[in-house]
Amino acid sequence: MAYKSLMTVLTNAEAMEATLSAAVELARHEDAHLEVLCLGIDRTQAGYYYAGAAIVLQQEMLERAEEDARKLDAKVQEVLGREDIRWSSEAAVAQLGGLNGLVAVRARFNDMVILPKPFGEHRSQEDEAIIEAAIFEGQTPVLVLPEGGLGARIGSRVVVAWNESSEALNAVRQALPLLRSADSVNIAVVDPSRHGPERSDPGGPLSQMLARHGVRTEVSVLAKTLPKVSEVLLRHVHDQEADLLVMGAYGHSRFREAILGGATRAMLEQTDVPVFMAH
């Protein structure tokens, strides 16, 4: 297995440079085709306006979104036209409520989607919606980039967050091309269950599976010495000098993550290294 079809979704010209640069670098490294979706966001909410104003406002907002998408697409084509990779670019418009279907139908035919961290400067509410659309409806793994982009390297030293869940296992399987090429892979188990199937050997079965794929691993069992699992993982990533974290996404429902928080949402907010996520 290899990543031969990569995709990214861009919504903001001011924030596109790091994401597009990372996507180009990965496409070149994997000898893959890069698909770029340039989205203009129509933010009209017709129910909030007085009678007669909604139609005029909808048309104005739609035209503005179309113009944003065209400008972004033109800028992407200018940048990619100078690159030595296979690529395609498309301009499209969507309302926030219609993002899922548009992103998902394109994501599902790609091997990985490369997206920026959805929280921070120049980020908007659609950024998290795009990540969720790719992971859930598109059923495609997502590489979430920190604000600094890809960095000098990726996948040389990898930490895998392991909690015996189906989400974590699926993330590992989807990340196998990256894990096989890594110099070191550390399986991090935070506060393992005393009654789980791996209680006597946390991370052992996963380590054995990866070894059969030629991946050299070591297991670190970590105590939850910080309030959040995400904080423990990020500290461990820095201790390992890792350049990539692989983890399962949304072990809880998205509603619970949004209201009560969870490891996925916390990682999307805090990470300063690329995170490979799958559900």
C-alpha cells in the first residue's frame, strides 16, 4: 500500500501557503497525484433576515463566495504550475450546512487528506467541519498540520497513541506506509486498563503486528500525570523528539467532544506536530 492520491481543501488565501506547501512535498515524496479543492463559503442564513432582504443578500453572498473560490483557485494554479508533481484544482461553493457532502464525495476517493489545524489565526468554523467530513463521511485518514506546517521532516520518529480501540487500530492500519518508512515507532499507552485484554502486555499485540510489517517498535506505558490525555501524549511526543503522532479520532461522539471535550478535540487545539488521524 502507498499513498497515490492526496487531497487538500483550501478556504482561505491568507492561510493556504503552509498547507499547500506540505501537500506538494508529500505528493512529491509519495509520487502521488494531488487534488486541491478551493472552497468559497456562502455564510448566508436566510432565516435571520427581514422579509425581502434574504433573496438579495443570498445572491450577494453567493457571488462573493464564487469570487473567493475563483481567486483561490487561480492562486493555487499559479503555485502548482511551477511544481513537478501531478495535480488538479477545482473551485466550488458551499454553505456550512452543505460542506459534508461536498468534501466527503471527493475525500473518499483519496488515500489521505491534508488539512490545517482548525483552531488558531485565520481559522474559521468550517475548518473543523471539513476535517470531520473527511474522517466520517469520507472515511479517509487526515493529516492535520500545526500552524508551522509540515516542518523539516515527517515520519522519521513516530509516536502511536494506543488505547486498544478500533479507532486507534484503524489509524495504525491507514498509517502503515508512514510507519514502515520510519526510523523509530514508539507505541504510547496512557494509563492502560487493569481489566483490558492487554492488561499483562500493554501494546504488545500491536507491536507484534507491526513487526510483521517490518516496523521496529518500542512500547512506552505512561501514567496520566497531567489532567488531559492529550497533554500526556504531547509531552511524550516532545520527549521522543517525534515529528508525527498517529492516533484514532473521535472515540466519543462528535457532540460529546464538542460539548465536554475529548482527546481528539484537545489535540486539534494544542498540537504543534503533524497528527495523522482516522476513525
